[in-house]
Amino acid sequence: MYQLRFIAFYLSLLITTEMMSQAFPSPMENVPFATTFGQDANPQWGDDDNSQVYFVAIPKDWKDAVYIRVFDGDIGGANDEMMGGGFNTSCHYSIYGGNDAYSNKEARKVDPVPGYKSGVLLAEKKIAVDANFDDQWALLATLVPNEGEWSNELNAYVFKIICDGMSGDDANLYKYFVSSSGTENVPIQGVNPFAYELCFRLNQNTS
Ligand SMILES: [Ca+2]
Ligand SMILES: [Ca+2]
Ligand SMILES: [Ca+2]
């Protein structure tokens, strides 16, 4: 009973505003974690596509390396939502740049369609239960700004970060930070993460 009530509070929300923060989801929006379920989870729990797409725009003046860090990138231990009596879920993180990573219309649709992984694959990591990623910040990828797709509209290089739920029925809760350091969260002036859909848990304490 508790579990049913609990999981009913995951929502996939359409996002039209930029988040204006280098942590994403943005703490200013009072969304502490993004949520991505494994593919064996019931879609009625709130995640209809088992995939979360973010874009990150890096201002053209920033020439140094950019570090994508993830908090609680694993699916196990703290923060995550166990279903079915044990953690059995893995997630595949992938980061894309180059032509088409952002400009491809399919990549900006709310639901993943063939083509949402457009662009050049720059980094990927598959994580399941992993103490090195549990309840702490960890480095996911190191990026060279001009490997992103150049956008005249944004006056920035744009990267695409995807978290796909793979097999399993649990919920991965996690968040990202775009940092100028690989070992701590140091904001970069002008960096702008944004998304077109976000699945997150509304409120844990509803009863
Ligand atoms: Ca965890
Ligand atoms: Ca499970
Ligand atoms: Ca997690």
C-alpha cells in the first residue's frame, strides 16, 4: 500500500523554461533528483519512456575542459527506489556532441524516437549497483567544449546527456553538475542546462 502511494508521485513534466543553474535538476525548482526507471518498471508509475535527455550549452568563451559530474549515478544503496524486493536495474549514461546532437528535431521530442541519440557519442557509462557512485558526486565524463554542436541561436556549444534505464524495475534517482573541476562542483559562468521533459518524484512525504 505504501509503495503504491509512493510511486504514484512520480511525474513526467514538460519543461519549457531554462533551468538557469549548473546543477540539474535545478535546486531552484525544488526538484532534488531526476528519476529514470528500468525498462521492466510499470510505466504507470510515472516514467513513460525510461529515458532522460538533458542538453548543456557551454558559452563559446569557455575553452577549458568541462566536467560532467553525477550525484548518485548508481541504482542501489541510498537515494534510489527499490522495487520488487531487490535492486536489479542498470542505467546507461551517454553524452553526445558534434553535428546533429542538438539540432536534430528528434532529439528534442518529449518521447524518445529513433534519432534521439543523434550526434557523435563522446562518452558512455553503464552503472548498476556501484558503491563508487552511491550517495556521492562522481565524474561521469570530461568534455572538450568545441566537441559540442555549435549553435548560433544559443551562441554556445551544446552537448546532449542521456540516461537510459536498461533492464530492471527500480527507479534511479540522480542529478548532474557541469563543473570546471573534475573533483568538486565549481560553476562555469554562463553554462545553461535545459531539458524538454523531466521525470521526478514530487514529494516523498505525502501521507
Ligand atoms: Ca544510490
Ligand atoms: Ca528491483
Ligand atoms: Ca541513483
